[in-house]
Amino acid sequence: MTDTEARPRCAAIVGPYLSGKTTLFEALLFATGAIHRKGTAKEKNTVGDSSPEARAREMGVEVSAASAEFLGDPWTFLDCPGSIEFAQEAFNALMVADAAVVVCEPLIERALTLAPLLKFLDDHRIPHLLFINKMDGATARVREVIEALQGVSQRPLVVRHMPIREGESITGYVDLVSERAYHYKPGEPSELVTIPDSLMDREQAERTELLESLADFDDALLEQLLEDVVPPKEEVYRHLTRVLQEDLVVPVLLGAAEQDHGVRRLLKALRHEVPGPEETAGRRGLTLGNDGAPTRSEDRVGNPRRPRSRFSSATKASSKRGATESIPADRRSLSSTKSPTRGAAASSAATMRRRRPWRTASTTSPRPRARRSTCRRSAAGAVSVNTRPATRRLNRCGGPS
């Protein structure tokens, strides 16, 4: 493995409040061997939401970071708060993540809560997967849930799993790409089983729909489908990787994090399809040096940081030295002349202060802003979270207002 491949990738776990993000965060660490015992939110012993304030409120109030390794690949997972009061905390973490895992519940009425988050991901072209959690207690049909989620997503949703039901409970799923069926085993990897005969026709229809969604972004695959040629599975995986990294589609996976259902399949999807730090740096308009440190490209189109002009740079440098020889003679006189517009504005401001003597310095000074957590990548590619306390308003019940 080269040094570039060994750089850790970062995945942010985001979603609405009570969707099960911290539970999935704990299940991912347990599946990778980073922890040997899963904590629960009820017992208040999870790796995420470990601050005293989060434990007291029983909700995430800051970003929690943890490192793990899966099949030799280093990873950094960011557990982001889901309450709307701390949405900016999640947005800050997404700006340094290589991909996002959007966690949601199988409830049609809660699909609208994903709209702001999905819009932010689409606006910033951040690759993301959708993990429908708590499938062990789902009552609605998966097709109806997908239709509700598609209504708040700008990108087309591509379903990767088809649930296997026994009565009213979901006991496993069929992977539509590999065409393999798996039976859930709590706390253990899923068991490979044969696809039930009653699901063969439905599985073929679901897989055809998946391939047609991918064919919208690849002409060669579209020609194969029109000629009734079944593409190889390796080619389908290659198409899925490309469309995810370019944020063209949103793959949808099923599972139940509390029972470890679908967690290892999610890890494999992240390992094979999520882009690396180099692609993420290019999406952000950065380039990685030989030491792995990111640098901003000045010639990037639409760069909000405009480089300073030569005249302003020379003026600033000369003022520090106390000399003016670096300023051209024809511009030196202009720099020493006061602008009549600026003088008029200053005079007008002084007049307004005289007319409004009650506006003292204490009333005009800006209010101090609450400090928030920040996420940064180091030169080696790892993500660190610096969390500082922020002033928050509390209601009478003790929770955030």
C-alpha cells in the first residue's frame, strides 16, 4: 500500500434528531474492533456524546471524533449533532469530510426533516449515502419511504438493498448488486443465504431499476441495457463508485444499528466507493503537497479569496519599513491625499453621533459571538475536532430553547 492509499479517510455521520446516529457511530467502532463493548444512550456510556452537557441533555451538542481501521484502511468517523440548534456544528464537520452517512428512520412523516441537510450536501457536492436505520421495527413499506425521501433530495436515490420479511419483521436483505441474500445475526456478521424463490422476480425488477438509474450517467451501460446485455458485477461496482464520488446519485442502504444489522455492509460500501483526501481537496479547490498539507489554488474559478493587488501589497510592506521607495512616484501622491468622499462620510458620522448622544460605546459595540467547535485536517490527513463551550439559551425544562 502506498503512502497516498494509507491516508485516513473521513466519514461524517449526520441526520435528524433521534435518528440513531450515535448508535450507528458506536456500531461502526465495534465492528471495526476499535472498541470491545458497545455503549448505549440509556446507560450514558457511549463514545459519542460523552461530554457532561450531552449526557445531561441526552442529545448531541458537539462533534465527536473517533479513529478506526477496517480491512487495513484507516478511518476517522465524526458523530455530528442532529438537533436543529446545532446544525452549524454538523455543517462544519461536513466541510472536511470525504463523504457523509445520512441516517434516517423508516418513517414517511419524518422525511421532511432531511431537507436542509440534503440541500447542504448537494450545494457543496459532498458525496453521501443514505442509511435507513431502525429497520427491525419498520412498519411502512420501504418503497413508500424511498418515495418520501426522494421528494426532499435533488439527487436520485438508488436502492442497494431489498428487505427480506418473515411475517411482520425484517430478517435480512438482498444485495441488488452482488445478487446475494444475507440473514441478520445480532452482534455478528450477517449469514449468507440463498435468495428465496418468492423474491426472485422482484429482485430482478429492483436490480433492473438500479441499472437504469446508473445508465442515466453512462452511455455505454445504457447501450448494454438496450441490447439486453447483463453487465458484469465488477462493472456495476465501478459505476456506483464513480457516480457516488461525483455526487450524482445517493445510494440507499438498510439496517438497524442497535442490532448491528447492515453495519458491516455499510463499512464495505464506504471502503470501496468513498473518495480519498486527494479528491476531497480538489473538490474544495485545494491541492495536497508532498507532505500531505493542503494549499489553496489561487487560480480556482470562483475563489472567494481574491489575491491582493501589487499596489496594496507594496503599500503594506512599505508602511512596515517606514519607507515609501517601493511605491511608484505617480501613485505616492494619491496615497497621501485624503479622499473627499471618506472625509464627507466621517463628517456625517460625527454629526449623527452628536444628534444621538444616547448611543454610547457599550450599545454600539458588537455582541460577543458564541464559540463553536472546529474541524481541521492535519498534514497526515487525520481530522481533529477542537470543541469549545458555546453560550446557549435554555428553556424551563432544561433543554436547548
